Amino acid sequence: MKKIRVAYVCVHNSCRSQMAEAMSKILAPEFFEAYSGGTETKPMINQDAVRIVKELYGVDMNETQRSKLVDELPQELDVLVTMGCNVECPFIPCQHREDWGLDDPSGLPDEAFHETARLIKEKILSLKERIEKEDRLLDQVFESDCWQIPKPSVSPFFHQVRRGDQ
């Protein structure tokens, strides 16, 4: 199966969306091709978020990522995740869209960043599990002898999942 192209979007692309991009690459690098973007940018990634991700996962987001606009996201996405910014996000074509409703920990103590990281990890793993479950169900249905048609490349989860070699 091809990697799932997922983009995380929030207003400034400086904290939650950056954490989600980095954590997707850490937690499921074989499964997700992760990106992030914002409707606006800040000059740098939130340094508390950088410190917490480095503390938890050993990755320095200052070296691996930068604040980007949504215009820099790939044109074809499988999944778009909005982080819960309470603003209207621009239309970005994708197969599946969901909002994670995460509070921005900026300016709060480290505990808030740790909780945000915990929630992001939980949601990334849940998203991966839901996608894998849909794919397994399709495999089971189309492996039965009663179907006389080839298995489609369409998943109910995405409406369209591209299958094949990476």
C-alpha cells in the first residue's frame, strides 16, 4: 500500500500542526507521508513544542521542519486534519477531512504541551488503525469466492485510497 499523505493544518503552523507532522513521521514513518501548514506563519516553530518533542522523541523540529503556509502542501492529499483552531480553514482538496479539536498549549506550562503530545499520539495511532481496519475489511470482502469483480481501489474511509508500490 502507498503511504497515506496526511497534512495537519492550523492557523500559524507553529505548534500543534508541527508536533503532529513530526510525530507522524516518528510513530508511523512506513504508513504516513506527513506535512503541515498554516493559514499564516510565525517566524519560527514554538520553542516549547520543539523542546517537548525533542524530550519525548529525540527529534529537533528546528532542524527537520519550518513554518509553512497551506499553499505549500502537496496538491493531492489523502487526509487533512485541522487541529481545532476555531477559524475557517481554506478549501484544501483531500479524500478525508477531520478536526481534532485540540487546544493550543502556547504560553502554558509544560504539562499542557505533554498533554497535547499525548493526545496527538493517540489520534495519529487511531487514524492509522482506522485506515488499516478499512483496508483489512475490503481485503476480506474481496477475497471471498462470491465476488466476481476485482477489488476496487476505493475505501469507504477515504472514498479513494491509492494502492500499489511506494
